[in-house]
Amino acid sequence: MKKFFLSAALLMAICISASAQFSLGIKGGVNYSTISADNFKNSSVAGYQAGLFARVGGGIYLQPELYVSSSGGEFHSNDNVYSAHVRFTNLNVPLLLGFRFGEKNLNFRVMAGPDYNYIMNTNDSFSQNFNAAYNDFGHYKNSTLGYQAGFGVDIGPITTDLRYQGNLNNIDQNYGQRPNLWALSVGFKIL
């Protein structure tokens, strides 16, 4: 984790020292997340995200972000006897490398990069017979490493992104639970 933040700070310092463009902004949006799990049917749940972003560079840029999001999923056994609903409140720290093209006040972007995800809170509800049958279900890791990839559009100070976020590892090893989501966000550049 320390190496990740040190590398991010070093890259940002190099970009700033090269007299690159710099912008800082706020963002918010919605997401639809799913947690796939072995031997269970799953469905998506809607969530939110809100936080800050910085963008450093010109045509090629670095975009670190820090935001709070909600995600989760619903699980049903194949015979629909057992069910569960899980909600997470997360702290996300993506570090995206992007390419921007177009005019100054209207440009398009593609971006991708790693995403550190820390679960700050878990809210779950299981059917009454679920806990007895699956007593080790829901032992979630507090932090995971994933990735994000997507595209965006900037119109003056307004920015919008559509991204896919996946995980590189399971959040619960016992049932192969792996979260992923689609996020749509709108931001405003303050600087």
C-alpha cells in the first residue's frame, strides 16, 4: 500500500514539475454492482459514489481519485430457498492513466488503472435458514485491489465518466465472491 501511494505521488510530482496542466474537482454518480458467487444466482443493486479527483497532464494524463461509494449484491440459492442481501460502504482510491483528445472546451477521454477498495461498513441480511446452512458466508476482506477502465467527455468544467470496475481477487474465498460494477459519474472542475 505504501509503495502504491509513493509511486502515485512520484508520478504526480513529475507531471506537475513538467509544467503540465492541472485540474481538481468534485464528482458524484450512480453505480450498479453485482457480486458473483459460486453456486448462487446473483442480481445487481444500485449504489452511489461521491468524492474528489485531480487530473495532471495534457494529452496523456494521470487522474488520482478519492471517493466514497456504496456497492453490494443479492444472492439466491439455485432452488430459491436461501437468500442474502449485502451492502458495502467503500473508500475507493483509483489511479487512472488516460488519453485525452479533442478541443480545449470539448474533449473525449479513455482511461484505465488500478483501484484500491477499502470496505468501511458492511450491512447484510440473510434469510433465517441461510446462516445455518452457510455459516461461513459473508466473511469479507476489508481491502481489495481491482481495476477500472472507461471513457469520458469534458464540456468546459463539466466532466462525465462511464466506467467498469472489477476486482483482481475475491472478497470471500469460501464462495468465490467477486464484486464488479458499472459507474456513471458527473464532475465539476474547481481548478
